[in-house]
Amino acid sequence: MRVVVVGGGAAGMTAASRIKATKPDWEVIVFEETNFVSHAPCGIPYVVEGVSRADHLMYYPVEFFRKERNIDVRINSKVVEAGEGYVRVRENGNENKYEWDRLLIANGALPKVPKVEGAELENVVTIRHPAFAGKLKKMVDEAKRIVIVGAGYLGVEMAEAIASLGKTATVIEFLDQPLPNLDREIAELVKVEMSKRVDLRLNEAVKAFEGKEKVERVITDKSSYECDLAIVATGVRPNVEIAKMLGCKIGETGAIWVDEKMRTSVENVFAAGDCAETKHMVTGKRVWIPLAPPANKMGYVAGVNIAGGDLEFPGVLGTQLTKFFELEIGSTGLSEKAAKAEGFEVKATTIKARTRVHYYPGGRDITLKVVADKEGRILGAQAVGSEVAMRINVFAAMIQAKFKARDVFFSDLAYAPPLTPIWDPIIVSARTLRF
Amino acid sequence: MRVVVVGGGAAGMTAASRIKATKPDWEVIVFEETNFVSHAPCGIPYVVEGVSRADHLMYYPVEFFRKERNIDVRINSKVVEAGEGYVRVRENGNENKYEWDRLLIANGALPKVPKVEGAELENVVTIRHPAFAGKLKKMVDEAKRIVIVGAGYLGVEMAEAIASLGKTATVIEFLDQPLPNLDREIAELVKVEMSKRVDLRLNEAVKAFEGKEKVERVITDKSSYECDLAIVATGVRPNVEIAKMLGCKIGETGAIWVDEKMRTSVENVFAAGDCAETKHMVTGKRVWIPLAPPANKMGYVAGVNIAGGDLEFPGVLGTQLTKFFELEIGSTGLSEKAAKAEGFEVKATTIKARTRVHYYPGGRDITLKVVADKEGRILGAQAVGSEVAMRINVFAAMIQAKFKARDVFFSDLAYAPPLTPIWDPIIVSARTLRF
């Protein structure tokens, strides 16, 4: 049996590893377009910030997968064509054809570029692949004035990176808040913090990039911003080209349709990671939320099933986490606006709390918003401040478990004066929701 | 209606507040033996350590409850007798009788004192009540050599306090490990850390305290330790005296028997907090685990039900958390040994992980042990190292939700390079348990 994996990122390498662990005799070939495998795109802002090294943005090096896991990893190898039982690969200047018995499409997502004039200018860049992190870092270091287009998670992280380098960053966001998935009053806290460090421009649409060869200014519907580097972080789109060549169904989200076993609509063709859609655990609806932890797990599930096992991926909550300097920002499940848009009758509570008992020094603020349906079932949580990851993770487990506010209130959370408050904000939020 | 509350601690004041919130017209009298209410005994070690102030070990001052919540709080008032419909109270040098329609017993637990010779000597002290924290701090400050008897949670916390003051502490534990509720290999990590800072003596039984008026040495079955202060932290026992006077059933655990509504066996008499037993959420068995967060919630439930509401307390997991210098230590649910003692066929996994992705600086070690039954249902978790509270809290929610290893693996936990690893130790532990 030969399995071909298209894409050596999180999903692809996790799947390949799982297949070889189960079926050591099977041949597993991974074709990766760059020279990075098991790469960590989430680390790019921290390379730019100078706290992480570009060549560290791999979980394991190529040789590890070749020698320790016996996976035939081909780097700098781009799959340019796929058909029933074969792929055509451009590698070392040649094109070769490979046959497969099972195929996994795991070639991720691609950055969106706004369709405006001048987007092709030099120094208008997207944040793509860890393989380009070093180059991006160099461009940022050489730039004096930088415009970031988009205040989503990546935009916020790039803003931190650039501000922490002491450079002037202007962040232009089309919407009226940063981090559009958050409810307004939570995003407001992020906005306040961002405004201290960067020139945050909300409700502005980029109309053009101008310059001779390199970008010199960004033109919006309201103003014009001089710059020598424009970083475009306006989101990503699923990479569905190979899937389309194979005739795989594309889902309503625009990503590759897969079932719970990561099977596409075409026999023996699987898809996992940022190119594939999945199910939302709260709404049950199909969603496309390209994030690293689910990508890894989708890869794991695909690997188990390709190797003849039987495992189902239950879906995602869209859990997200980031930070802007000292401010941690996280969310899981549905925001209030998303819950209402889904037709839920919503009860919501927002509390501000401290992360320690009053008598132990070092307590810091956390603002927690919890959204429930009218029966008190928890639909989502958002938090901003300190020790956000803990609260978001607890809520992620609780939402998966379909907890109601009462269950949350009675959760037996840990308490120690140097580490937590006696009534954790999680418990307090449940109490204020009533039950 | 008049409600009398015996004891102004966590459970008592939470209940009193709840009753007045629901029934503002009812009279609620709280009799508290000391001059502290809503007190925080967990803070005593940190007063000794010098990071917290003794007079801050109240969540709210007496006046707050009197003025803001209209509760008739009587401090320095000890209930010395109770019978059907009345209590007798010693206050201001007098004894007064009060009638009640409903009574809540919330007078907590009392320190156990080993029954050995010399236990009555001066400077042999127990850690009792926040009201005595200032005095204890003074005694520790004046002492040069201190023996701590007992290496449970309180013993470990006192050891940190004394070692951080630069004083010599000898910790004597009867058992062969500190923190007896932890499995051996987890406790071993605590032992290693403690041994760097204090003179930890395991497998030693205290036989006597010796001295003229003040203690001068502690005699064990193996050795003798000079000291000018001996702190006894060998556990607590439930305060059941008042309950017995009323004829309330005492449970098999030795604490006051209550049902899910915090009703004792005697009509109109409720009990909550450290004097009452409850149910273990994993085993369903009756347990007595006196800890602050459940005490608060039992008080809340008692308050709701005393005021005519209908709320059930679902029980506890025995979640505990503490730290010894940089080492955080936590557990929830059953340890492997406890699970085996309960008759479970156990699968367990212990993993060592880092708290960050490899490429982001600041990652630290965490060791996580997870215990499951043979079907993979999670029974308990223990962790030692950094960012333990998060993992323990997530597992507390997951155990309450009856998650199996597979559910844990698919939990959609948050990821951001500066804050968490990509495969959280929680997820890794589930993967190693297999499913």
C-alpha cells in the first residue's frame, strides 16, 4: 500500500506518523512544497518580534521523520496535478508521477490578498509560511514605517511584534473593532490596549497601495499612510485546488467537505487540517475554522482511518487564544452576536474579577463574558486580561460537555491563595447567570 | 422567621447572605466565636510568610454584612448549647438564649492534636483560625528552630513560609511521602523540592514534645529535634458538638450527615461547610473533604434551601491546589491508589511536558498523571510543576462531565505560542491513555 500526503504541515505529518505507527510496512510519501515540515506558522509573529528563531518553526526536522518514523518526506516538492490514483509532482526541476492507493490532502490555507490596486508592489507582503519567516523578519527590521492591514488574530500579533521592536505600526481594520469574532465590549478592551501601542484605524477600507517599485503609502477610504512595508493580514482561504482536480466536493464553507472520518467525497481520498471543513460542536453546523490544534487532531483522525482504523473527529469550538503585550485574549464557542445569529435566545454575563484572593499580592484583572442559551446551557466564553488560557480551556471542556450554568457553578475548581481566587471568575460568571 | 447560623466562616456567611437576598424580611443572626467573619484560614501560611496581612484574612468585614446585607452578625459569641428551637450563646460575659425557626450549623473543623506527652507545652501550636494568624506570625518570627509536624497541604505551606523567612524548619511526617493524597511518583517530585529547602523527615512518628514550660525538643521514634516552636499540622476533625446536642445524625465519615439540600437528619436544622460531609462525584460515596470552595458552595445551597428554594449540591472531587516555592501541586478526583482501593481497574499515564512550544522562551516543566478506568473514563488527575492550576481545573470539569480519554483528546483547548504548547499536556495524556 502506498499513501501519498500532500502537504507536510501539522495535519500531514501527524497523519503520516500515525499511519506508519499502525502500518509500518506501508509506504508513506509526503510532498511538501517548502523545505519545512511539521511547521509552525503561528510562530511567525514571534520570529518577527525577535523572541523565536525562524529555523525553530518546525516541531521536528525532516530527518527525524525520515529516520525515526520511516516516512518518505520530499521537501521542495510541489504537487501540481492530481487524478484518480496518481499525483504529478514538481521536484528538483523535474515533474514526476506517483501512484497512490490512498491520498491525504493536507495543504492548508493561503493568505487572502485584497483586490486593490498596487497589491503586487514590492514590500506588500502576506504572512505565509514559516519558510518565509526569516525573510519577513529582515523586511520588518529594515522598515521604518509599517502598515498592517487587518486586525484579526494575526494582525494583532504582528502589531505586538512591530510595536515591541520600537517601530511605528499603523493597523488598518475594515470593521469597527479588532478581533471581529469577539463581542464588542470584549474587543473594546483589546482596542484600548492596542491604541496605547499602535496607530489603530478602525472602520477604514484599504483602497490602494501606492509607490514606484516598493510600496510608499497605503490609501484608505479616509486617509493615506506613508510606509515602507505593508503587511496584509486579512485572513486566509482554504487551499482547494488539488481537491478540485480530484473532483472532491467543496463544502458550503468553501473548504473541502469531509465526513467525521476525514474522508472526502472521493473514495480513498482524505483531507485534514486548514484545507478541510468540520463541524461546530455547539451548533452542529459545518464550519471552516483553520487553527493549529484541530488541524493536528484532524490529521491524527485521518491517519487512523487511512490506516484502517475507526475514529471520528467530533468537531471544534473555534477556541482561540492570543496576547497583545500583557493582555491575554481568548474565546471559545459562540460569542453573543454569533449565538443570536444562530437563533439562540441568549443570556449573557460579563464580570470583571481578580486572579488572586484579595490578601495575596500579584492579582491581576480578568474580564470574562459567558454566553448561555435560555435554559442556561453554556454556548461560549470570551476573556481578556490575565490567566485567560485557564478560563477559556475550562469553558472549552464545559461547552463540549454541554454544561449548564448550574454545572459550572458546582464545578470543583482548584483554590490556593497564591494561585487563584476563592470564587473563581468561572464560578462567579455561572452565579450571575442564575440557575 | 428567624434563622440562626452557628459560625461566621465561609459557609455561614454565604448562607446568611443568600437567605437575606431571598428573604429580606427574615431575621438572620450569625454567632461567631472569634472577631473574624467570612474568614480565610487558607491564608494563614501567607501571613506567616509575610506576604499577606493577618487583618486581611476576611473576605468582608463585619460591618459590611451588618450594613450592606442586613445580617445580625454577633462576633465573640460562642454557641455553647443547642436544643429544639433554641441555642444558648456566651457573649460579652453573659449567656443568652435565642430561639430559631431554622438553624444552620457551619462551625467548621478543629485541628487535631496528637495524643502524645507534652502536647500541652507552650509553643506547641496548631494552625487554627485567622483570628490567631497574627499571633502565630509573631511566634514564628521570634523562633529560631521550628519543627512542623505533618506534611499534608498545610504542613507543606507552613514549610514554605518558614523556609522563605530564612529559618530552619524540620518537617516530620509519619507516612513515607509528603501530601499523602498524591500517588507516590508525584509526591516524590514534591519531596525532592522540599528536601532542598527544609529538613524533611519521612516515616517518623512523633512520640513526645519535651521542655520545661516551652517546648525544647520534639522526640520521634527515630530521633530528637531541638526547637523553640512546634507547629502541629496533622489534620483536622469536623466540629460536631452542636450537631450532637441536637441529635443530628453523624455520618460514617465522622462529619455531620446531610442530604443534597444540606438538611441534617433533624427537621429545620441544616449543616454546611467543613463540619458536614458530602458525596464524591466519582465514586458516589459519602466523603468528608473540608476545603474552602465546596464550603462556600454548600453554604450557598444551604442558604437557598433554608430560604425556601430548591437546590442540590452535587458533591465534590476533592480538588486541591498548593505550591511550594515555584512548584505548583494540584490534584482532582481519584489518585491511582485511591481508585484501586475503590475497586476500579485502572489505566494510568504520567507525562512530563513543557508549558510552551519549543520555540517560545519561558516554557517550564509540568508533570501530569491521569488515572482512568478500564473503559477510559477519567477518574483523577495530579500535576506538579508550572501552570498546574489550569490543567487541574480542566480535568475537574472533565471528570465532572464523565469524560473518557477520547473526549479529552478531542477537547478544543486554546493554543498560542507565548502561552501554551500546541499539544497541551492534557491532550497528550489522553493520547497516551489510548482510546
